[in-house]
Amino acid sequence: MLVPSIDIQNGRAVQLRGGSYPTLDVGDPLELAARLSRVGEIAVVDLDAARGTGDNRAVVEKIVRSYPARVGGGIRSGEDAQRLLDAGARRLMIGTMAEPGFLGRFPRERLIAALDTLNGEIQVEGWTRGTGQRAEERMAELSPYVGGFLLTFIESEGSLGGIPLDRAERLIPAAGGLRVTFAGGAATAGEIARLDSVGADVQAGTALATGALGLAEAFAAVLHSDRPDALWPTLVCDESGRSLGLVWSDLESLRTALDSGTGVYRSRSRGLWRKGEESGNVQALLRVEVDCDRDALRFIVRQTGPGFCHTGSFSCFGEAGGLARLERTVASRAVDAPPGSYTRRLLEDAALLGSKLREESAELARAADTEEAISEAADLLYFTLVKLASSKASLAQVEAELDRRSLRVTRRGGAAKQAYLQDGEEIAWTGLH
């Protein structure tokens, strides 16, 4: 698979050639991250931190809070690693500090050992110092402590001359079954397809930045189809993963979708189909995913309007249920509430809504059996969704926040605040107004 790469220097996204000088300024790293993350996890490297000449901490942390990203460059203390993991980094690419004592302090699956080689020799400290060690030896030493490896061929980095595939394939067995990502010179979709076929990924930056390799072509390199028309079945889902419908994609529709950041598909009868072009029910494309067999796609979208289906329903499989249905109902009341709507009253009366949230949370806390807990939880969830709607927030954003929190390695103590401590059957709400 493809792992798009962003190198940051002096607050800008750049690409280097052989690690010696900038080949081009790629632009705003946040804007670049928004586009590249449409194909999944991206790699972000802080070049200034790697070389000890400063850092781009604020920009990197903004990226990892918003997009799935692995992060590297200058992570040389436990505090640095902990901060990035708590901010939401999916994984850390550890180079100079890739030693058992350091790596053992963090979850193995969240670590990638970044091994940069120049003519086969491992380099550290931002490619400025050789170690005299070969990549195979280092991989054998570190495999018990990490979840994968990043192998960069410095001599071909930024050259667009291609990854040395034979050498890359010889290194894969040394990983001991861990996933290996290769970087340095990637230039063609064929390289991505070949390495994916043997269980490895390709990290590409310069090729994507210069347009030598299209994002859609690089992403689709691993795909295949057994259909006569070569289309890929595409499951369209909302931000929470609920299915909206089944459509079809090809390279042209995929390219258009990734470039525009919208839902675009291949209609078998009408050609290129831009969802919502006629109805106005457009989709913001958040991410495209490939299934395990590499023959189907999943589009994660933010759907506007009443729904995805041409019948006007939430999905081609009918209306949404559960929290999704309740959230849509609450949102509709803010726009077109029927006479006497309690939801509309709550949306217009912040004091009443606050009181009901306190009341229902207290009743849930006191629930004594299963049925009562279910009933009180349902009440509290309703008022919670009304509060989210009044705050211009969504359930999907809450779910995303929960996902980010699950990535933290620092855990809170969890002790109750004094104002919420129980006293017999009562809960004090003093000071909560």
C-alpha cells in the first residue's frame, strides 16, 4: 500500500534529495495533510527536530489531532514520544533512539523503527552520522520491540529513480514477519504493486509532490478486478461506518474523487457520477479504504441532505436507526420543528437543557437494575444529542474524539470531583451552574 509522506522544515512541507538540500517547497503541511489523508494513514517527519535545528511541534500536533498519521523526526526523549502519542499519533517512527531500553517504554504496536541506510550502512541524527551497522543486523535486534520497520534508501531519496526493489525484497525476511515500509526514490505505481504483493508498503513524497506519480494511481496500484468492465465495487459509509449504499468506481472516478474531495463514482449507465450534482445531497470525501483482498473500496463520506438514496432515505437499505436516527430527528427540529416540539424548546432554552442533563445523569447514576439503567441512559443520550446540536457539534465528532483518546498512553487517575461525590442517595450539584 501507499503511505504518503510529508517532510516539514521551517513550518513548510518540503522534499529533500539525498538528504542534502531542499528540492522543492510543497506548501502548507496542513493543507497537504488534508488531501493526502484521503487515502489513509500519512507519514509526517519533522526535519528540523531530526537535525536538532529547531522543531515544528505545533504543526505536527495539529496534523495528528486531525488526520491518521505516523510521526517521526527528532523523537529523542520519553516526553517527546508520550506527547505525540497522547496527541493522536497512530505510530511513532523512531530512528536515533531505536534502542530496546527506550522502545520498551511504549506499546510495541505503536512503534516503527526508522532505519535510514546510505549504501547499506545505517545512518542516524538526520542522516548526518554513520553507525557502521547493516540494516539486517539492526532489524534482528529491534524486531521484539517494534510493530514494523521503515527502511529509507538515502542515496535514492528524492531522485525519482525508483526504489531498489531487489534489495528491498531481500530485506523483508529480516523483519521477522513485521510489516516493512520502504522509502527513497519511489516513482511508479508498479513499485507499489510489487512490494504490496510481498507484504510491504511504499512511503512516497517527492513523486506525489511533483506529479510524477498521481495520488489515485499510487493508491489504486494494489487493486484488481475480476469483472469484464474492471470496475471496483465501492461501499459508501458515513463517518460512523454505517452503510449508505453500494456503487462502483474506476480509476477516473477515483482520481476525480480524491482531487475534489467529494463523492464521485462510476455509474454503469450514466458514466462519471458526481453524487449530489442534481439533488444537492453532496458528499465530502473523508477517506478511501481498500479491503483485505484488494478488490473492493470503501468511501467514508460526510453526507449532506436527507440521505444517500435516490428515494430520499438515509441509505439504500432504509432509514437509520438508534442514535443516528435520533440525531437526524434532533437536527431537523432545529430547522423545521412541529408545533409544541420539546426538542425545539430545549434548543432555545439553555437553562432548561442544562437542568435536564444534570437531572438525567443523576438518575442514571442511581439506576438500580438493568431496565432502569437502559431507560435512564436513553433519556440522557437524547438530551446529550440536543446539547451537541445546540453546540453545532455531531455524534461523529464525539466518536472521533473517543478514537483519539484511545490512542493516549497517559491515563488519567479518574477520581471523582468533590461536587459529584455521593452522599447517601443524593448527589451534590453545587457549583455546576
